[in-house]
Amino acid sequence: MLKNKLNYNMNLDIHILAKPADVATAICKRITSIANISNTLHIAISGGSTPALLFTQLAYKTYANINWKNVHFYWVDERCVSPINDESNYKMAKAKLFSIISIPSKNIHRIKGENEANEEALRYSNEIAQQLPIYNGLPQFDIILLGLGDDGHTASIFPNQITLLTDTRIAVVATHPKTAQKRISLTGSIINNAKYVAFMVMGAEKANIVNQIITLNNTEYPAAHIRPSYGMLEWFLDQEAAKML
Ligand code: 6PG
């Protein structure tokens, strides 16, 4: 690790690593350590491009000697497209991880982007409610992995839909503000109820938004509101994404 920064006014644990591969390794090791002390691990993963490196390391690196039959994968969000569409978060995770590891198909809780959006949000919410333990009245994930958009969104909670942060439902329909693409997303209530949340952010194009959130705590951005009520939050950044801190 290049350096840890504890942002005391926000008691954030921030890990800055030299390269993207080092970021993926650090998170991979964190997931492995949590998985190895859990009977059943419920983990929600994000989409976009950033997690690809992590999925590859989870699939191939020996330190990720995880017993996959005890791990259940969910998505933080999914685009309302078919699972074979290049936009699909599931498609990327399947290519990089699920097609390589040996994991029971029942442990993969895909958001069915091909379904009608409102019906799917309800179906997925019910699946989560049935599978996960309840804590403080809401399903509790063991791990939630988040990305960060350069507009400060996380999951599919965009700045113009900031009420989704406190929506008490489990999963809802969101709309991409530029493309109007429908998405299914976990709400901020569920994310902040998790035991452990990690942001994985890489690249110079994210440096400004990372600074807005970590240093300035600019609450116009949804990601600034991710503060697990009972759990732990960590940020894993490469040097490029952290260069304004
Ligand atoms: C999605 C993601 C989204 C993503 C950020 C960062 O479905 O797009 O869940 O929240 O994490 O947009 O995306 P990149 O990793 O591609 O920068």
C-alpha cells in the first residue's frame, strides 16, 4: 500500500495503491478475508468497467482461495437490457468471473434486465429479502462493492434522483440522466445497512469527483451519502484517482 489516509473529519479509511492491479489485489484480499470467516457470504457487485480487474483476480489469483459454494453474488445495479447485451453488468461478470470459477448457479442472483423494470425491481427485492438476514428491519449484505461515476453517482443513484438514497425499498427503478436508460438499483438504505462497503475507484478522470467527496464531503453527490450505519466503509484508489487528495 502506498499510504493509508484516515480522513478524520469523515473517519474514512482510504487506501491509495500505485496501480489499478494493486487496487484489485487489495480488494481481492479483503473479500477473501471476510469470506473465510463467513459461513455464507452475500456480496453485491457493481458494474461498469472498473470491477473487471477485480473479477479476473478473484477468478485466478491463489490468495482468493474462497469456497465459492458459500458465496452468493448479487448486483448493486443492472441496466435494463438482456444478459447478452454488451451493456449488461451480468455479462461482464460472467465473462470475467462466473465462467471461470466453480460456483453453483443458484448462488448467482442476477437482476433480470430483460424483464419489465418495475416488476423486476419487485422480484429482485423479494429475492434479496428471502435470501439475506434482516438487520435493523432491512436485508443486510456482508459486502457491497461500489464504483463511482464522474458525476458522483454510485450504484444507479444519480444526482438528480438523490431521494433513492433514503428510499426504504430494497431495489428500485432508476433512470440514467443522459441516456434515459432504465436501470434496477439497490437503494441507499440497503447499501448503508451493509456490514462492509468498499469503493473501488481508478483513473485520473475520477480525481476531481474523489476530491469532491472525500476531501470536501460535497453532499450534492450521491456517493458522499454512503455511510454504513453499522458497518465499515473503505475506499480503494489508485494514485491517479487519488492525486487531488
Ligand atoms: C453501472 C455501475 C456504476 C459504476 C460507475 C463507475 O452499472 O454503471 O454500477 O455505478 O460503478 O458508473 O463506472 P466505471 O467503473 O465504468 O467508471
